[in-house]
Amino acid sequence: MIPQTQLVDTKQAWQIALANVIKDPVDLLKQLGLTDKLTSVDDDVLKTFPLRVPQNYINKMRFGDENDPLLRQVFPLIDESLQVDNFVTDPVGDHFAVTAPGLLQKYHGRALLVTTGACAIHCRYCFRRHFPYADSNPLASQWGQTLTTLRNDTSINEVILSGGDPLVLSDSKLASMVSDLEQIPHLKRLRVHTRLPIVLPERIDQHLLNWIQHTSLQVIMVVHANHANEIDSEVEQAMSKLRDVNCQLLNQAVLLKGVNDSVETLSDLSERLSDLHVHPYYLHLLDPVAGASHFDISEQDGIELIAQLRTTLPGYLVPRLVREQQGEASKTIIS
């Protein structure tokens, strides 16, 4: 059991930062000296998927650069209003994979928990930007049903915490959830998919580290960095703290037009991740979600980038280029 006395949910620094994220596109552009330089998406789109970006992340952006790769990931461009064939609201078939409240099962041996719809940052290419989170909360009154489904399927040995972002939940809630999962004997691993160590590194505090250190499950944390400029000294410290509690660290990136679609940028990212002892795990081709077509890179261009990357990096620093396709038994390895 996780010692509950170690978790005191007072207002932590990360929660204060989370409560003060920037939500107004005008405010964001003003901070960067870009007033009147970019045209934001229309209000109807912002109502369903608003701007949301932590101040820490904004501080890493280049002042006066409307093409900054970090800004491009979060600023709601007018391009999002375009309706493009084959860009849909459920690009990876999440709706068809639900087996219990908040529980998705696509691949053998693994089950994914959509723990929350909340996130510290709204990445404009997010494949779950249209997901019905209100109908898929396993942590409400339906948690018992979700646990029963997991308990009855002995083929599942790994649970993946996803969202939104699971690390926006309080440590007491996370610890309680993990404590319940620990009681299922066939579960061995806990995988946490999160962007917070990159965009809100203060989240990796002692309260979080306590429950990670004391769980009987093997913890793998898959972080999400797309560009080396996202990784500063605070992120480096966060990764070091996670390593100190024996948390295995992997990175997933998304191949994005205008952000990281060059050999130099991808190479810099892998080298920076290596500095932090984070393994470059997957490079995803863009999931064709409605509103994100302006980020799309062709599969052939992705293959060529990976081929060139292999000539500049050792093999263990070259991520696998993958695509997620509905109904497949695993991620599709492209290169």
C-alpha cells in the first residue's frame, strides 16, 4: 500500500501554475511581440477547444518569431476552420475500443484508462480534441465497474494512464487509483502518458515521487516532447528526479509540419533526450483529426526523414516511425 500520510493535497506550486495558464490568444501574442501578426481561429472552434498554455512553456518561445515551433503547436490558427476530407473527430477509433467507463482496449495485454479530459496545454494537433470526456470518466461513480472489467481479464498485465493528462489529477487521487490497481494480481506495469514534465516540470514534486516510489507496479513514464527547445534546465531536473525513483523514461513525438519536419530538428531532439536518459521511442505520423490538417506530413516524407536520420544518429537514438490505425493489433511500424 502507498503510505497515505505522505500525501497532503495543499495547493502546490504546479497547481498554482496550472490555474494561471494563458487562455486568450491576444494575450499570448502580446507577450511575444506578435500583436496583429497572426490571425486566430474563429470563436466557434475556440469554444470547443480553447487555447491553453502554461507560462513556463511560453517563456521558451522566441520573442517576435511567428514561426516559433513551440508557438505553432499551441496557437489556434485560422487553418483549423478548414474542413478536409479524411480528417475526422475520432481518427484512431477510440469510441469503438471502450469496454468499460473510461477504459479502452485495443491491444493484447494492455488497457488504457482515460483518467481525465483536463490538460495543462492544448496542443492543436491533439487526436482526442473531440473526445467525449464527460461520458468517459472512470474515476467517478463508475470506477468499480472499470476495476471489475480489469480484474476479470487476466490477459491484461499493463494499465496505461492517459487523458487529457493523468498528471493534472491530485496525488491523493492518483495514489488511490494506483492502490486499487495494485490489488489486481495479474497487473505488472503502470504506464503513464503525460506532457506535464515537458510543459509544466514543477509537477514532478516530492508528492508525486512518493507514490511512484512506493507502488509495487513497475512504472514507465512516456513523456511527449516534439522539439529540443521544449527541454530546458527545469525539464532536465524533472527527468532526473523521475530516474531517481526508478521510473523508466520514454518519449513519444508527433511529426508536425513547421515544427520538427527536418533531419536537424529531429536529430537535436534525440540528442537532447539522450542527455536526459530518455529513450526516443516513437515518432507518430499525425493522426488525421479534424482541425489539424495543416500539420500533416506525408508518409513518404516521414520515411525519407527517418532514413536520413539513420545516417546522422546511432540506431538507438532513431525513433520508430509509426501510425495508429483503427482495428490493427498494434501500432503500424512505417520505418
